[in-house]
Amino acid sequence: MIKLRRIALLILISLSSVVCSFSQSQQELINTASNDTLDNEVRISAIQKIQSQRALGDIVLNTVIKNVRRAAMNRITEEAVLIDIAKNASFVDVRRVAIGKINDLNTLVYIAKHDEDMEAVRAAVKRIDDQNVLVDIARKSHFTEIRKFAVEKISDNNLLNSIVKDCEFPEARKAAAEKITDQKLLFEIAKNDKDVNVRIAAMGSMNNENITALLKSVPCQQKKEVFNVAKTKLPPETVNKLASENKGCI
């Protein structure tokens, strides 16, 4: 029995030594990878052997050498570490990569609303499917391209209709007008929207009958823009007839 206890104790001591050695080895690797004065290839080699996601995250957040932090970034899979990088990294290259790996909706929405880099915001919006969130981004984002991108991801017709009716940003209204199918609403937008590009986008989605009706209903100064769209949609004989009927205005 005493002999067995002695053997067990020796095994425990041996395992403890291995664990301690492993821990020391990992810390040495972390120290090497974190040292901006060392050769980049040496640091990247150390990064490939680091086990701690948090340690890799700290390297991403703190090193000024791009290819070193990207090497660390490529090894991170833990959501909490990715979120920390996406929200707090001062280097936009790794923020964008981290955002592209995140699934947490609250974090993605936060980035979409607050990040100052448009491509980081785009990466977040790309991963958002919640229709109401996309509407909010389309109405409030300070990036023109992001407002358009959010609308392009919206598939709910009622939400698209609401954007085309009263969103303050013309590029968002235009993107919505290109997607909606409600002919009555399209007629109203094509006739009354204050932005010419939105009106033309609405006309592009209208059927031939409504384009013809629109040309008849708008004032003289607006007929030319409607006729120019009509030329691309209507048969030549119809176009010639409309040209003759409205030659004083077009």
C-alpha cells in the first residue's frame, strides 16, 4: 500500500511539473509574440503555438505590426474575444475581420450605429437579417452607402413601402422604390417625390399602363423626365403617339 501511494505521489509530481512547464512555455510564447521589438517571423511563429484566446486577443489589440496582429486575429474563434476586438480595437483592419466572425446581434447593431469606418459598418450590416433593425439603419446611418445597403437587404414589402413614403434620405427612398411592386404607391412617388432620382426609380418599376397615365397627369415641366423613361419601356408606336400629344412639353 505504501509503495502504491509513493508511485501515485511521483505521478502527481510529474504531472504537476509538466503542467508548470507547459504554463511557463505558453507564457514565454506570449511574451515573444507581444514584443514589438522582435523579428516579425519569430513572433508569428510563437502566435501559432499560443493556446489562450484572450492572450491572442491582447496581441491583436496592442501590437502595431499589421501582419503580426493579423496572424493572431486569424486564430481567434471565441465570440467574447471577437466582440472585444470589434468594439475596442484601434486598428480598423482587425475590427473588420472580427466583425465578420461575430453572430451576436446586439454587438452587430452597436457597431452598425457607432463605428466610424464605413467598411466595418458594412461588415456588421452584412450579418444582420432582422428587418426592423435594417429599417432603423436605413433611416439613421450617417453613411449614404450603408443606408442603401440596408434597404437592399430588406424584403418586407410593408417596410419598404414605409421607407419610400417618408424616409428623409433620397438614396434610401430610391433603393426602396427599385424594390417595391405596389403600382398605386409607385405612381404617387413617381409623381410627387421631391427628388428626381427617386421619381425615376419609381417609374422604372411601374407597368406600361401607369407610365402612360403618369405622363398625362404630371405638369408640363415634369413631362420630359417621364417621357424619357417611357421611351425605354413602351412600344415605339406608343412612344411616337405620346411624343405627338406632348410635343409642347418634351
